[in-house]
Amino acid sequence: MRKLPTSSRRDILLPAVLVGMLALLVLVFFISRGEKKEIPPVSEDTSGFEEKYAIQLTDPTLKDIFDRMKNVFSAKVSSYKRHNTKSEFGSEYFYTKLDIPSAFPLPLVNQKLVELITDANYELIDAKETPSGNSLVLDIGYGGKIFHRIYVRRLSSIPLDTVEVVILIDDFGIGELDVEKQFLALPIDITPTVIPHSEHWEESFSLIRGREFLVHMPMEPEPPAKYEGEFIITADMKPDKVVGMVNSAFALMPAAVGMNNHMGSLATQKKSVMVPLLETIHTSGRFFIDSRTTIYSVAQEVADSLGFPILRLYHYIDYPESTSLATETRLIKLILDMREKGGDKIIIGHTRQETLSALKNVLPLFKKWGVKVVPASKIYRKLCK
């Protein structure tokens, strides 16, 4: 077989190599276009983000996300516009630092932040924990393109804001006495409520001497619910009879600082009941807490028309079928929720063993996460100022 001259072989190979190199360059170009573009990497040391780069965010949605993180976690927020000519996003990009107290674990912070980002219809493009385990980096944007990086740091130097909440424990007088004793032994200032003329109200009353408590007034519920006792304010009761019932309950337990309703989903809808009830309570120098057993309660409307404040339930801790674990989970969610909403909220539980166990387990988080349990009268006094 005749061999080609060296020059001829070179003439054939050179174009082939050039074509191969061109094909490789085209392939690399298209592959690189498909890769995710990154904001320049951020180290754990953010000291390089000087004050001269600081900005005030104008995006109202981002501002809302960071404001809510401030409320829930006492976060310190700083936003920057950085310049970097090597960035594939152009010459600038945006970056926000969230410094939070070390009391809050990163997974909890991450869960809340992702929830807020998702609710705002932003795309979470990437999220990663830094090697130290004390920082978290999240990239958010649209259509796979990052426009903002969020850097979360846990720092022991960040002070924790405190919020005040009220925990009412209803149904003293019909719960187990041993469980009632254990509620009163908790190292927090719960506010017990006692049902007048209930099966062992006198024993319960003797247990709570010396501490703040409320009368837990039986009021008529909507059918098919029914209260078994005879001492109850009914929906068709005449005003003078309502006044007599309220005064009788306070005469039974004169040290009570106020009253809340036991049941009452029907009676609290009636202005003919709520006007004399609230007037009598207010005249006695006490206050009313609406347990909100119905969304149709007129208690707040009546109080506004009469010109004095009342307190209202924020959320229930438990329900009749609640397990200890379900109540515990609900309490943790409520703690974060009340921090976000600003405190001064009233939550209600009942004299149940499951609720007691849940409170015992969650108590360390109350102090750790800056939630202080206070008597109901303290929140009421704030309203009266």
C-alpha cells in the first residue's frame, strides 16, 4: 500500500484537528450555558462587608420577610449591594446578613425562612450550611437565576427580645385534683380559672389561695353541646338575672380578678346577655376574657360600645382529643407565632394530664426563646393605659 507523503498527511490531519477543536469549543460553550451561575462565594467571615456597601432594601416583599425574621428570632438585619466585575450576573449583586441569637437552632430558622420565601413566591435556588454549623447560606431568585443571597449566622452576642404571654388553665373544679396541684406547681405564672358550683370547686379554690385566678363562668353552648350543671347563664336569660348570676359567682370567690366563659358559644352571641354581663364585671373593678368559643361572639363589639377594654383568646393549646405530643408541637408553634405577632397574647389550656406533660416538656423553651408567662391582669393593665 502506497504511503502518503508527510506533507500530504499533514494537510489532511490539520483540518481534522481544527474541526475537532472547534466542535469541542462549541460543546463547552453550550455546556457552560446550562450550568447554574453562582454569585461570588461568600466566606463565613463577613467582616469585608463594610458600611459603605450598606443599603436600604426597597423590595417590599423582601422587607416583609426580614421584618418577620426580626420579630420571630430577634434577628439583626443588614443588607448590601456588592460590586464584582467577575460576577456572571454583571457588576453588582445583593446580599443580606441575618444575625440571630444562638438560642435558636439553625434547622428551625431555616424552616421559617424557607416558609416565608416560598409564601412570597420566590424560588429557593440553593441552601447550604457552612462547615462550622453556625451559619446558613440561601440563594433566592426567579427561573433559576439568583438575585439575592441571604446569610444567617447564630451569634451568642445577639440579645434576645422578650415577649409576654398569658396562659389560662381552664376547668379547675372539674379536673383531677392531683393534676390541678401539678399545674399550680409549675415554675411559671399560669392563671387558673375555677368553675363555680362545680363538683369540687371548693377544694380547687383552696389550692389557688394567694394567687391570681378567674371565675370560669358556665354559659349556654350551641346544641348539641350541653352543660350538666345548674349554675349557668343561658342565652334567653333576662338582664337582671344575668347581673345576679355574675354577682353570685364573685360573691362565691371574691378574690377573683375577672371572668372568662366556660362554653358559651350560644350565650356570647346575645347582646341581651353580654351587655349586662360586661357592665357588671367592669363595675366591680374586674375584667372579662372572651374564650371565643364561637366566631360570632359579640363580646368585643359590646365592650367597644360600652367604652372599656376586654381581653380575648389568641389560641387554644389543646383540644379534648389532643395527645401530649400534639399539644407539645402546638405549643412550640405558638411560641414562635406569638414572638412574630409581638406577645401580649392569651392562650388557653385545660386541666388535662396531656396538657400538663406538654407544658413541662416545653417549659425550657419559654425561657430560652424569650417568652415570659405573666398574669392576665398585667396584660389588661397595659390595655387600660
